[in-house]
Amino acid sequence: MIMMRLGLQAQRVFHSFSRSLSGHSVSGVLQIQGFGALWKSPSAFQSLRPFSMSLWPSNIHLQDYSEPNESWSPEMRQLYDQYIALCEVRTDGGEVKTGPWQKLPSYNRTLKHGIVAAQRPKTIDPRARLFTRNVEEKGAAFEYVVFMNDQERRCVCVFQSGHLLEGPPGYVHAGAVATMFSTVTTTLSMLFGRVLTANLNLNFRSPVPLGSVSLIHSAVDKVEGRKIFVTCRMTSIDESKLYTDATALFLSGKLGHVFGTKSV
């Protein structure tokens, strides 16, 4: 979760440097998924620090794993298109503006390009990969995309489980379900800055069919000082079937004591 949070701080840097990184695919859209900067609004990041260009590997290529691919089912693609349509609104004058929802990109590496990487590069294992994005075979494990509505302090994730996530025969492993809940609730809590997970309590109501598409809705319930209380539920795509629901508690604040630095 900390890795996810810190990686977002690099997102605007990716945007700023995109024109200077010739020959590489870098998205300039201010979107986030599973990484970390201070997501205050769809168009602004805060607490950003300058990066030295020497920190960037010469062969950097950022693949957004939340983009549609051939493994996506028609249901997955339909829901993706449905929420993408909410990311832009057209005014009466025909002008296209940013809508209330924003798609968040998802990469397989975060800490390598984050603040901690700049401060403690020797601690980073170059083999490390984000847990939900460490399988190269498309559709084999976690296929998902998150859409954020920061005004309403909620998000929705469209999730398709792959064959490598099996628990009971024909159903998704409970640990894979918990992983997605952790991913989605942490992403939402990052509206309030750097966070640490203090508690995640899940109620497994019904098994999730392996290979199916489900929706994960998460919302901020309340905020008390540094404490952020979040609710979350996973349902079938028509929301008639409840698979799992959960509550989560996050603590916001500086994480320097975790990484052994004073400024993080």
C-alpha cells in the first residue's frame, strides 16, 4: 500500500517529462491507479519534489495495465466504456470538459520512480513488481481498472478474475478478493494524502465465480483527524449479487518513520 501511495508522486513528473522522453510511451493524463501522490483533484498534485533526470533509466516504458486488452470479456469492456464516457462532459456550447470521473492508470512498478527511490535507491530491488501486476500473461490474474470521483469521495473498480486466482474449484481465492479490496480502498483513501492501512475487515457473503466480472464500489464514510473510514463492497455487474463487503481504516500523515527518512 505504501508503494502504491508513493508512486503517485511520480505521475505528474511523468506528465512534465513526457515531451522530453522521446521514443517512449508516457501518458500525460492526470490519472492514478494503485500508486501514490497527493490526489487532491483530477488536475492537481501536491507535495511534489524535483527529480534528477539521472534517476530515469534510458529504456523506461510505461505500460498502463488498466487499458483494454484481448483478454477482456464483452462485459468488462462494456463497463469500461460506460465509465470512460463519464470522464468527459460536453457543455451546451459544445466544449468538452473533464467530467466527475477520472480513469486511473495502473503500472507494474512504482517505487522505482518514486520519492523513496530518489532518497534511498540502493534499497530498491530491480526485480520488484506490483503484486497485482506481476503476471505478464493477459487475463491470467488480476484484470481491473479503477475510476475515481473525488468530488463525491468514492471510486469504482471493474474487476475480471483470471484462472491463476482460483481458490475453491471454479471460484476466486479469498486472498485475491482481499487483495482487490486492499487495492481499491487504499486508492480511495489517498484522496487525503499519504496513508497507512490500520484495519481491513471483510465479510465474505458469496463466492466469486472464477473468470467473472464484478464491480467493487468504495466510499469514504467519515474522517476524524488522521483517521479515514472507508466502506467497500463487491457485487455482480448488475449489483444483484453481493459477494463481499468490507470496512477499512486508514491513517494519514508522513511516513518518514516507516522508510527511515525525514521528508517522506
